[in-house]
Amino acid sequence: MKSLQLRKALFTPTEVIIIRKSGNFVINVNDIKRIEYAKPNLVNYILASVWFGGTYPGRLQIHLHRKIGKTQLHLVRIKI
């Protein structure tokens, strides 16, 4: 079983763990509707300022089927 450890998130085959100062936030993979990410580059920064509804470069958006916590959308800033 492989996992991906980033500074602010841990991805496993069964769950996504968002690491925060107030405590870790666990999201089950079955609750995820879609995940969006835009690589930070000049073209994506220009498109983000013009295109409504897209994600900002360098930010991972996790959209959920139902509310977990207080919202259906969780944002994680990722540096790769």
C-alpha cells in the first residue's frame, strides 16, 4: 500500500488527510466528488484571473458529495 506525503496533506488509497494546526482532517475517498489542481505557471496564472470557476494555480480543491465538517469544498495549498 503506497501513500504520498506532502507538507500539508497525506494521500493514501483509502483516505486523504489534510494536516492543519488545529488538527488533522480526514476525508474518505468515497466521499470525494472530484479533485482539481492547476500547476503553477504563467499561463495558468493568467487564465485564473480571467476564467471564473477554475482553481487558482498551486491550490488543490477537493469537492465532496456531502458536507464534512462545515463545508463541501476543502482547499490545500501545495508546493511541488
